[in-house]
Amino acid sequence: FTRQSCRTRSVHVMVPILALFLGSLSASQMCVHPPCDVPRDPNLVPQQPGGDKIDIWALAMCPYTGGLGNIMGAMELIMQQAVDEIEANGTLLPNHRLKLQVAPDPKCSTAGAIASTIQGLMSGPTKFAVIGDCCSGSCMGNRDVADVYNVPSFSPFCTSPVLSNPTNYPNLVRYSPMLGGNNEVAFDVMKNVLKYRRIAVLSQDVSISISMADGFLKLLDQDKDHGWQLVMQSKIFDDSTLPVEEQSPTLVAKSLQQSSVRMVWTCLYEDQAVRLFCAMRKLGDFWKNVTMLVGCMWWSPAWHDVTVADVDCTSEEVIEVADGTFGIDRSHFVNADVVHGLSGRRVQEVKAEYQAACAANGGLCHESGAAYAYDAVWSAALTLRLWLDAGHGMSDVSYDNEDLDESLFEISKTLEFQGLTGYIAHDEVGDRMGSFQIRQIQARNPVIQVVAEYSKSQGFNWINPFRWGDLTYNPNVPVADADLDSVRPTDQSLECPPGFGMQELLGTCLECSAGNYEDGGVCVACEPGTAQNVSGATECDVCRPGTVTELRGESQCMPCAAGTFQPEAGQRKCQSCPPDFWRLTSQVATE
């Protein structure tokens, strides 16, 4: 147990017990639905030395069921496509043939992945790696077991930040950027591109949205010098059983209307976004001055057609309110006309071939997941080639080889190449240094348009102009500051008239009350020695001799009490009469 963390020691005990149970099952008993229905290569025995090539195996696993649906069913096609290309390449693995054995359904859960990984690794030939999983919970269970068997994992897109802990989840290489990366891109867009300061933050009452909101607020707190103003923070609940006027989307929409905030960061699933957009529409046209930025835009192309019981807006009405909404998502197939760094094929050709295969397979596609799976398979193949070139051989592919997983991991995390999902590079713990898409809902164009791609290594790559209303802004084209002002709306919707100040929380102009005056658009309390007895003033009145104000924000100057006087104007305290002198209260207290 010297190489394992304390957390995984229980798995060491559990794996042999499960192995004894699973080993007693027949092949038909081990096959769980729906993998039983998926065609398999009948040859599960490695080719013996002496043939033209030696088969070397990896275990492919992603869920067929669970929270993310049938991802594996949609990705088997592109995994096979990558394997076929690697075989046709001939030079990457000249003496070996990469083969994939599909694992039983991990069901997008930790427990399901533990059972699936054990069954997959124990059945058939020894595997040098796992290419999976695709759910963060499944990745946790997969790594618990794969770590015991000493094989690394090449995960297409497990995104939880928890998996970044190499002590608990060692030798895990991830090809999708972490969720925290979405927030970093949203923060960069909002600060450096859109240049806002006053914002609202809305989350949905689900753990992933709450976590995203907390992460974004942390970024704001770490950048106080920018002058961020959190105008409002709220949450949307799944409360469709309540009367519409009491539902959280309606209440949030009213708060947005009152705040006059221009920029809203949010993380909502499609159904809750539709509820909010519909609620905003019913309050007039204030939404025309509001720009949304969805930090987790994992929305389908037909997001606006989602059926929500309590929404009576049409799809067209929802799109009209959402027009101009920005979103951050992991890169899918990159839009640029680039060549994949390992396969040598143009990205759009690979995409078109996958789409055609999906259509022939009943339309079961998952383009974002497929692109990451393709990159993971090719990366595993290159890692294997470099590992073999380092002097390793088939005898080293053994679950008893305690150096197998670490030696492969150390190679894989150093690889850099142009992938289907953008430029691929990893940090020290194997996390993808992300590539993201900045997207925008544009009612006059395809519903969700990719306007830019972003990676830490290469920055922004602007593809299409983004829009506010009828205006467009292309960051690639230099324009004068005056022109920018006409395109980028200001933080607040109005300038305050004289005597009125901007209320920071609500973002609206309020008349300065008595005891205060307006200075530079802000209501300021009158200083001691001055007062103002009317509202809407632009200055305070200086107290006359014989009168004073001791505190800030006074509405009137008070006369000096009996036995005191004040010969000067604008003073905060009265002076005591000297010995042998006195003053009546009805007299002017100047001497």
C-alpha cells in the first residue's frame, strides 16, 4: 500500500472481494445493459508475437445511462474512427495495433464506475490504460480502481475541480478544461472585453450552479482594484408549482428591473433560463438594456424549444429577450480551418465524417464529447509510442507493474498538439489548460453563434462579431474610443440630474435628502458647521455666527445655548462665556 493514499486503501480490500464475485459470473452475466447491445470485436485475445503486429489494449468507458444520458453510445463511433485512423497511419504504432474494449455501463456514478472498471480490467487481455470516464463521479470511482491496477486514465471530459487533487486521484489526464476555467473566461470577457463593473449574479438552486457562482464571486473579490459593484445576488428555484407572481423567476426579473443593472452573470440550465426570459418579457421592455452572460452555456441548439409547464411565452418571444446573451462553454470542434496535430486531418473533415456516421446510426451524436474522446484516443496512442520508444515492452503491460501508470502519465501530461477541441496542453497534475468558446444568442443568425475561442496559451481568437441590439463590435478591427462608446452600453442606464445621486445598490437616481447634497452624482452628508433643510440640494448652507452643527448630515443649524456664544460662521461648537459675562437665549449668540 506504499503508493496509495489512505483514502483508497479501502478500495484495495474491496477490489479483490468484488473480483472474486465478478470472476464467478459467466460472460453473459457480466454483460450489463446497454453495452450488451453494442457490437464488440470478438477477438479479445492479444495477437501473439510473430504476426505482423501485436495488439495492445485499452479500456474505453463512459456512461450509457445516468445524468448525462447515452454518451458512450454517441462516442463509440468517433473512438472507432480514431482507432481506424491510427491503424491506417502506420507510422505512429508500426509494430502494435491499438484495440479498445468497451467497459460495462458505469452509469455516471462512483459505485457504477467501480464495478465497471473492475469488470473491464479483469475480462479479456491486460489493458495499458483506461480511456474514460466522462462523468466526474464516474472518474472518481474509475481512478479508485484503476490506481489499484496500476493503469492511468485518459478522461475525455470529467470536469470537477475535486479531481485535480493528485493525492486522491493520481495519474489522471483530462482533455476537457475544468469548470473553474469557465469562470476565468467569463471574468476576462466581462472585465477586458465588455468592460463592465456593476453586475448582478444569478444562480440556480443546484449544486453545480451554486459552486460556479461562488467561484465567480471569489474572482470578483480578488480583483477589488477594478471597482466591481455587486448590485444584486439572487437564486432561481424550481418552484413552478407556486402562482406565477410568487415564483423566483418573476421575483428575480422584478429585482433586475428595479436595479437598472446592465450586466448579469448567471449559470442556468435551459429550462430555468426559459422561465427567466419569459418573466422578464412580461415586465415590459427593460430587458433590452440587459446583457446576460451565461457562465455554463451547455445548452442544445434547440434550447428555446424546451417544454416548461408554467411558461406561456412562445419560442420566438423567448429568443427575442435572450438576443445578445453571451455564453461560455468548453470548445467543441474548433471552427478554424486547422489540421489536427496528430492525425494530420482537417478538423472540419473529421467533424463531417463523424456527423455522417451519426446520421447513419440513427442520429445518436454528442459532438462536444466526441471531439474530446477523439483527442484522448490519439493522445493515448502517442503516449504509448513514446513509452515504447523509452525501452518498455509488452512484458511491462502488467497490473503488477507499479511503474506502469506513473510512467505513462508523466509522458502524457507533457504532450502538446492542435486537437479537435483547440490547442491541447496540460499542467503538472494532468489538468487540461482549457480551450473555451465564447458564444452568443443572435436572433438574426443561427440561434447560438460562436463568436470567439479562448485558451490561456493563445488568448482570444475572434471568429465573428458580437452584437448589442442593432450594433456590432468586432474586437479584431481597431476603432476610436468614441465609436466604442456608441457600441458598448454604459454600466448604468441614466445620468443623475443635479440634486440627485446614484444609489449604488439599486443603480437608480434618488433625490438627495435634507442634510445631504449632490456632489459628482453622489449624495454626500453635510459637514459639521453646515446644514441643508431641503432635499435635492447641490450644496449645504454654512451656519451663521451664533449657530452650529456638531454632526454630519444635519438639516438645520442650532443656536448656541444660554451661557455660550459663537462669533464665527461655519463652526461646529459654541464657546462658553468668559467669567463675569452672560448671554440671554433670545439674543444673537455672537458675543
